[in-house]
Amino acid sequence: MYRALQCRLDEDLSSLTHFLRARGVAHRITEERGQQVIWTRDEADAVIVRGLYAQGVPESTVESTSSAARPPRLAWQRMARLIPVTLLILLMTAVVALITGLGSNIQTVILFTFTPVTPNGYITAAPDMGQWWRLVAPMFLHFGWLHLAFNALWYWELGRRIELRSGGWWLLGLTLLFALVSNIAQWLFGGPALFGGLSGVLYGLLGYCWLYQTLAPNVHFDLPRGVVVMMLGWLVLCLSGVVTMLGFGAIANAAHVGGLAVGCLCGAIAGGLQRRR
């Protein structure tokens, strides 16, 4: 626990603690030598507490006691300010799904393949570094509504946690890195073929949150244990070939494993550094 701040024993901290609880900032208040001491899980949350205490809790956002226990629904304006990168990636994914007809419009699909397509309609064997955007572009391709909805839901869940904890630029960097590694892994192990989806990125974000939370627990990355078990179980099923046999189509297993591996590595490094601090 981190000592965020201390103040007089007779000072009313109810507004501050309601605000923190409503936004999922874990904290605790104790009495020590005639003063109130606010403790948080990590230094990042301690900075939030000190900033709110110094600037004052906005009156319009103070929640009543009955509603403080559950996070409030954020307005679109507030979400756009707090998680712009999460919303931008989801918007771009939706636009690509629209213009590609969820994979049915081949004329637009070929704009997002990992390797270019020849005039004869064949996918080339190697990437074209002159078309560098293709290294990450397949993450926007989706083939069917179920594929799109599943990936969009999990990017919303995992992406916003990272953006709220570490900022938009950090999430954008992780997203591009995980897309790059997972796409290269799929190309190396699967050969030149048509593949796409956010799944490789999602497994990267999952691994990042999982390892980071293991080493440096914080309220944002505290995923239910069942989520990690379910995602890893789905990965094993895909690797076993059962999912393909059931008619769900070809699965980009190498992208999933590559994304998870690099995500775990990044989470271990970032969580380890945070733990040392």
C-alpha cells in the first residue's frame, strides 16, 4: 500500500472517498497519530488522490452514497476525452468492416492484406516494405458479424483498462506492436495467405494485463480470473483444431500465440519496473 496523503482528523473526506469509489480507485483511510491517512494500491492511484485533494472534487461528479459503489455510465463526451484511442481503433475497425463488406468485397479486402496482391489475383510471398501499413493493417479485417462483435467487445474491455491506467499513447503503441508481431508470426508459420482480425492484439493485451497485474496489482488490470481461463481455454481449443472442425473456419493460431507471447513479455517488463518503483 502507498501513503497517498494525510490530513486533519476532523476533516470530512466523504466526497473524496465517494468519488474515488465510483471510479474504481481502491483506497483505504486509517487514523495515525491524530491524523487521517489515505492509502492506495500503487503510486499512480496515489497521484490521483493527491491531485483531487488539492484541486477539490468536482461537485457535479460527486455520487450519492447509494450509487457510489457502482461505476457511473460515462457520457460520450467524457469517454472521448478519457479513452480516445480505444474509441478510435474501434471506429476504424467498424469503417473497414463496412467498406470490405465483412470480407466479402475482395476489391477492398486486398488493401488490408499483410502481403500485396498481384494483378493476377495472387497473394505475394513476402511483404512490401514500400507498403508499410500492411504490417499492421490485417488487424482491421473481420470476416462475419460474430468475428467483429467478439473482437470489438474484448478490445473495448481490455483497451480502455490500459488507456485509463497508462494513457492513450501507451495503448496505441502496444496495439501497433502486438499487431505487428502477431501478423509476422502468422505469416511465418502460415505462409502467404489471407488472414485478419484483432485477435492477435487482444491476446497481447490480455497477456499484458495478466502479467502486469501479477507483478504490480492495480485496480485497472484486476481481471476476473474466469476471463483469463476462458481466453486461454479458447486458445487451446483453437490450437487443437476442434474449432475449425466445428465449422468456424480457419483460425490464425500463430497470430494468437505470437500476440500472447509478446503481450506477456511487455506486461512482465512493465509490471516488474512498476513493482521496483
